Amino acid sequence: MDTTCPPGEGSPQCSEHPSAAPVARCVSCGRVLCTLCRFVYGNKNYCKSCHEQATGAFQAGGPYVHTHQPPQQPGFPPPQQPGFPPPAGPGYGQQPPGYGPYGWQQPPPGYQYYPPPAVYRPQREVVFENAPWGVGEAVIIFIIAFVAASILSLGIYQVLKTHYSGTTTAFLLIFFSSVVLYAFLLGGTFYSVIVRHKSNIQALGLRIAGSGKAVVWGFAFGVPLFLAAIAVAYVSEKVFGPTNTDVVSRSVTKMSSVSPGLIALLVITLVLLAPVCEEIFFRGYLYPALRNRMNKNPAMILNGLLFAAAHFELIGFLPRFLLGWGLCYIYERNRTLSGSITGHALYNGLILLLSGVLGL
């Protein structure tokens, strides 16, 4: 009954359903047929048009009902054909699942559905190769360091106030609390980089190569950054009130009335300890984690916001945000912390000079 595909013709395909397997050829026109396009009449295979001509099933003015014949299964007699009596016996003439009143309504068994193409998402470029740590890890380190330093600073304050005056206690407290905070902060940072992630200190921007150029960038960009921050602080003071509300700012304004030793401690804290330790954490550790997960501008803005928020001083938030953003820009351009440390130290030094020495 079947007309097999002749050899030597490659892989013949049904013109209506190229993805379906060919099963026969039309005995009239020779067209390759799949299960969906195969019509059996008089124990012969026909295509749709030839089947219409052979059976006269097409009637002008009315739609043609596409009644596909179910595929014959080995060991079972063929289903009922037009003009032939139905075969006798139970189970003959029953349509398998997938057939409806108008013929075949489902694809043949084994039909391959092609999945929809996946949405293409380009892989984000890793800017800092040896910085696999995440932003959450940096936040956890800061919280632990801040809580531990706050608890220890409270005990230090209780000891100092019983031995020194209020002004001396404030200067000493700034120094000792800063040392404790930076010790916890850098301890957690180096543990994460070297021990946990098996990286190196060069991943934090602590490298000699390019330091000279970066220092020039720190001076060249630090002065305009300082002037812009002063302008923002002036506007904030006019809108929100005085900006010297924190302990450090109040202590700076009292520099002219304390001993040179206390002034030296304050200078060491603000011009040496703070720029080095804060730049290692915020620019060397936190910024690469942000930069590997977002573009440059959002990473610098978010780093500046976190840097300003970490000082817990609402009035000075905008100037510190501008400072953090500018120091990120210096680090982004040079990839060494010497530039941002220089800019940070220059900023704090000018603040001390204007507020403590000149009284501005």
C-alpha cells in the first residue's frame, strides 16, 4: 500500500510540514507526504488535492473538511475507508487519542517542538579581576567594626573623663576611638581579601606602579573638590543650620586653645589615619565590589552615598557625598589608592587649616 521514497534523493520532506517525518508519496502526483498530509483511498496514498479528485469529496460553494486518516499501526487492520464496509470485531474503527470529529487535531507522536530562544543577556565585564567579594560582605564588616568600636569607645570615654578636662577628653577620644574603629575595619578587610578570598593587597589598590601620576591627580582634583564641598557646605548651613555639630567639628574649632600635643593627635587622626584607612575600605574594598556589578557612574554615586552615610552626620552629608564621589573618580582613573589618599588628606588638611587655624 505504501509508496516508499526512492533512494538517492537525500532527505525528502513534506512541503506542508517540513519538520514532520515523511511516510509515503502520492500515487498520482508523486508528492512526499507526512502523516498530516496523507490521505488513504482504495488502499492507496493521496495528497489532499489528488484525494479530492479521486473521491469527489470537494463540493463547490462549501468548505472542504480536512479529515486526516490516523496512521496505521503494525498488527492492526486499516480503518474504515470510503466505500468499504466497516471491519468486524471489537475495537476496530476506534480513533486513538488526538483525533476529533474533524480528523487529526494534534501533532503526530514524537513531533519535536523547538523551545523559544532564550533572552540574550551579555555577561558583565569584570573590571577588578582579583576582587570577588560582594557588597554585602563589606557592609557586614563595617557594621561589626562600628558596633565593636562604639562599645570600646564608650569604655574609653568613661576612663578619660575621670582624668582629663572636657576638651582634652574630646581630643583623646577622637584619636583612640578612630584607632579602634580603623583597626577593626582594616582587620576585617584584610581577612576578607587575603584569608577568605585568597587575593592580595594589590587588589585593594595598594600598589607602587602609577603612584606618581595618581598623587598629581590627587592634588589637581583635590583642590577643586574641596572648593565644591565648601560651597555645598555653605549652602547646607544656610538651609539646615550649622554644620559643625559633630564631635570632630567642634574639636577642630577649639584647636587654638589646646596644647600642641593634642593638635598633633588631631592632625594625625584626620590627615593620616582617616585618609589611609577610609580609602582602603571605601575605595579599595567597597568600590571594586560595586564596580564589578554595575556601571561606573552608578558605582561612584552609591559609593559616595555610603561614604557620607557612614559618618552619621546629617548636616554634612552632601559635602561628604561629593568628596566620596570625587575620590572614586580619582581611583577609577588611576587604579591606585595613592591618588585618592592624597585628595582625601588634602581635603581634611584644608578643613583643619580653615576651621582650626584661621577660624573660618
